[in-house]
Amino acid sequence: MSVIVRPVEQSDKQEVITLMYEYIVDFYQRPRPSTDKVQRLFDTLLEKNLGIQFVAEQEGKPVGFATLYFTFSTTRADKITVMNDLYVVEEARGSGVAQELFQACETFTKDHGYAYMSWITATDNYRAQRFYEKMGGTRGDWLNYSI
């Protein structure tokens, strides 16, 4: 089954927001953010100034998304991207959708002159860890904290 990956468009809003809620609430079991917050995030990413979001489609149906945020690395003194999200619906996992989304993010990063792309995943998301290693990623030397 062929996969089309492209930047999100305004017409994707409802379907992509549905995927975002599946990712946040169902997959990561986090509290459901307000509709206003998620819509504002989608709109911000649509502007492509602070980040960009890609959607993956199979047979015209959205089956996944990936989000890149734009930031900087002081140690590189350069701009970088952070792939904050890569989500594929259960029924499309293992069909190449994740690879296509990952490659779209990597290509965007290289084509737009960013020094590198980084990402994190949950410590217990072993499937994602195997996938990222398969895609050529290496485990970094830094520990991530949040408050």
C-alpha cells in the first residue's frame, strides 16, 4: 500500500487533530489538552515558522503524523530541528509509514540547512527505540529532564 507524506494543510485540521488526541491520550495516556490549545498548536505549525507538521496518508486516509520544531544548539552554534512526535495508527504500523514520516523530517532538516535532527522517546517505548536504531539513529550522551 503506497504512502504519501506531505506537510499538513488547513483542510487536514480535523483529521490531524483527531490523530494528535489519539497520540496524546490513547498512546501516551496523558491528560486531554483543551481543544483550543490543540487547535492553536496546529495553526502555529501550519505557519511553518516555529515548526512544521507532516501527515501520512494511505488510500487518502490520514494514518500518521510527525512534528518538527525549530530551535538552536549552542554547542553547534547552529539551528537544529527536534522531531517531537512521530505517530502511526495501530493498523498502519509495520507498513512503512513511520519510515516515510521519519525520512520526510530528515529530508526537511537537510534541505533547509539545519545542523541535525534530534528526537526523544519514552524509556519504555522499545518498539520506537528499535525503529530509530534501524533508521540510523544513535543513543545520545545526554539525559533529558523536565519540570
